[in-house]
Amino acid sequence: MDKAVKQEIIKKYARKEGDTGSPEVQIALLSNRISALTEHLRSNKKDNSTRRGLLAMVALRKKLLSYLARENRARYITLTDELGIRRAK
């Protein structure tokens, strides 16, 4: 992910100017990296170190999503709809 794409994602999901640590921004950035690594692993099936990193990112995103669902359900629903992430039951 290049710098311009990252800045665009941060600008879109930030709560205020200069916000890079909110759960929404972190989840959006992780989702972008997860989709890029998924494409990489489709062509490089034996790259197990990348697979391990991908699983760690998925676990971190899941933790952030559960936190956001607990704290603000409305933002959780809108974010999952925008990013196309399945919701937990």
C-alpha cells in the first residue's frame, strides 16, 4: 500500500483531522492490507510466513471490530457495511 492510498483511507474514516488511531481507521487500513495479502497468497500458495502475518492481522481486526461493536454499535454497522465485512452474531 502506497502513501497516497493510506492517506486517502485515513481521511475517509477519521473522526477528526489528524486521527490515525481510532478503531475505524485501524480497521479500514487492516482490511486493505488483508485484501492485498490475500491476493498475494492466491499466487504464492507456499508463502507460510505471509500466511502467518495475515492470520495475525485478521485476529487484530476481529478484536478491533468487537471493541467497536461494544462501544458504538451504529458506527460498527456502518463500517462493516462500507468495507463489506461480515458481522459477528
